[in-house]
Amino acid sequence: MIGPIIAIVFIIIVATLLLKKFYPHAVLLIAGLAMLIISMFLDFKMPVLLKSAGWSGFDLFRLIKESFGKTNAGVGLMIMAIGGFVAYIDKIGASDALVRIAMKPLSLLKKHPYIATTAVLPIGQLLFVCIPSAAGLGLLLMASIFPILINLGVSRLSAVSVITACTAFGIGPASAITASAVGIAGVDSITYFIKDQLPAVVPLSIVLMVTYYFVNRYYDKKEITGIAVKEDTKLEREKAPSYYAIIPVLPLLLLIVFSEIFQLTPIPIALDTTTAMFISLFIALIFEFVRKRNLKVVLESLSIFWNGMGNIFKTVVTLIIAADIFAKGLISLGFIDGLISSSQGIGLGAIGISIVMVVMIFLASMLMGSGNAAFFAFAPLVPKIAVKFGIKTTSMILPMNLSASMGRVVSPVAGVIIATSEIAGVSPLSIVKRNIIPLVVALVFLLIYPMI
């Protein structure tokens, strides 16, 4: 048991450092390498390399190189393409156009402010499928729907809490967590989205709506908030025509139309997420050319896409690689075998171990302020656990996928919480206080959902 005990010590150290806001990429990478070095000296089973460097000391760094190669050739490229596309549609105003149209139904609920507030949740979640940037969507909703909710008579905290909750479920083929999940589970992104994610998220969204309705109404009666709303100077985007709203939805439409589930063409055609992103990008470029009639400006705008890809590489893709090394370190120390043995020893079984992993990721996401970091660190451990217990990988990966993004919504250090609190003129902890009850209720429902 020495290996699993050392692994637990490393998990505690990593959690402590992340709580103190140490750079997560470095913390995960160095912790992973340290665990691999200890495993090497203890003569534990090391990760298998495609090709050894000839000396075990150099093999540790070759492991990083192979992780880069594997990630960049697959899920890394997909996530970078998603990031570049999101940056581009944000710059040309297509994201704003989609939000403007999606939020129009709220005008029908002017006489029922708390119903209008909770109605933001399903609409915002649909937007999050197409605009998979938590902070980005949060800022868009702060610019568009936040003033409307305030004018309806709800408090700033009620308004900003439901806006942040719109990012509670990281689902859809454009989500970085989904991209990682389908890679680990070895399934098609649209199949996973339609058959696994949607059936779970629909009841979860209803639970959130009901809980937020009562929680926000209770707190608004109890608290008096007299803080002035700060003007947002960060949202300087072009105002695009309404028809631009179709652009953010294009990748999703393409993937659904040309998927194995909805094969609507006489000749079988299957699109992957990365290809759909590039097709949508060039359609967006055509939209821009028709609108601006300036070829030089339109071609130069492509740099926004490349810059978006680069930003995602240095933040998300490198985090996946660091988390992959961290996961390999845990596996080499026998953490998974120890966890499985302990679970079987106390009679937890497959359901019990799933609950442990889901809660662990939820808490890690709260600590890190990043659902991606938490998921990328622990999700690679799932296939081995699933095989041991004889269950489907997706049945374990799905609740972990959802709990990772849920934990971010109750993290005071999450980008979406910090950005929206700044605009609303409230403290991040005040938003977390509003979010904690609905999200914990949703987490409990997520844990018992497979048994219903």
C-alpha cells in the first residue's frame, strides 16, 4: 500500500498548491514527474513508451514528448480549432447576435421576474453548447440579459448567479471536456452528446431551475443589495446583423446532419468536430466578405482564428498534457489499484467508486477554478476502473464530465465568477453563496440519477 499512500500525499500537496493559486500546469507536470521518479526507484510498473530513449531517466522526458505528440494530433487539435472558432465568432459579433435572438423570449415574462430569471438557465445552456467559453458566454450575458433582469426587479446577485449557472454543464461537441471525454471513452461526439449528455442534462436543468427559483427569491427577500453596477469596458465588440446568429450554431448543425445517427444524405458522410470547425470558419469568412466587401480586411481577420488556437494551446492543451503526466504518475504508484481494492473491501462496488470519483472532481474543480483541469487530471484513470468493474466507460465518464463543469460554478477563483462579479459590482464569494445550494442539489441528483 506504500504506492497509493504516496499518491494520496501528492494529491493533498497538489490540492494545497492549487488552492494557493500556484500555476496549475507546472504543479501537475512536476507532481506527475516526481511520482514517476518515485515509482521508478520503487521498481513499480512504469507507463509503456512507443520507443524508449535507452535510459530510464531520459524516458521520463520522452513520456512528455509522446504525450505532446498524441494530444496535438488528436484532441489537442480539436480543442484548438474550437478555441480559434470561438475567438473568431466573438470578434465578428456572431456570438452577440445569437445571444440577442435567444434572449427575446424573456420579454414575455416581464410580470414574473423570478420565472424570467430561471428561464435564462435553459436558454443559456443551449447557448453554452454553441459558445463553449464559460467566461466568454458569461460576459455576453452580462452585456445583454443582466440589465433586463435588473429592470424586472431581481437583485444583481440573483441575476449574476443564474448567468454563471448557464455554464454549469459542459456538453456538446464544441466543449473541451466533451472532446476529452469522447477521446477517453472511444465514442463519437454526437452519439455521446445525444444519447448520454442530453438525457442527463435535461432533468438536471429542471432541478437547477426549481432550486434557483426558491433560493434567489429567499435571498432577495432576506438581503438588501445597494451596490451600483459597474460599467463594463471590456465588451467592445462589433454589432453584427441578426443573421450572423447562425454562425455559432453551424458546427453543431453540420455534426448532427452528417453524423451516423442522422444520416440524411444518400452517400454516407461523417464529419468530425475539427473538420466542422474549419468548414464553419470559412463560411463565416464568406459572411464577413459579403458584409464588408473588403478582401484585405477579411483575410487579415483570419489571424484572430490562429491567435485563438494559440491561446487555447498555451492554456488548455498544455494543461491536458500536464494532467496526463499527473495521471500516469498516479497510475504508476498504484493509486487506481489501491482505490479499487479499498472500494471492493468496504463493499462500494462500481456505483461507490463512481461517486468517489465524481465528488473528487467536483471538489478539485472548486479548488482549481477550472473544470478542464479537474477533469483532465482524473478522467484518464476511468478506462482502467471501468474494466476492473466490468462497466461501460461512458457510464463513469458522463457524471465526471458534468461534475467538473458544475464545480467551476461554485469556485470563487473561476474566470467566469471573477469576470461577472466585476461587472455586477458584487464579490465572487457572494455569487458562490447563491450558487452553492442549487449546485450541491444538482450534484446529489447527478449521483442518484443512474439509480432512478
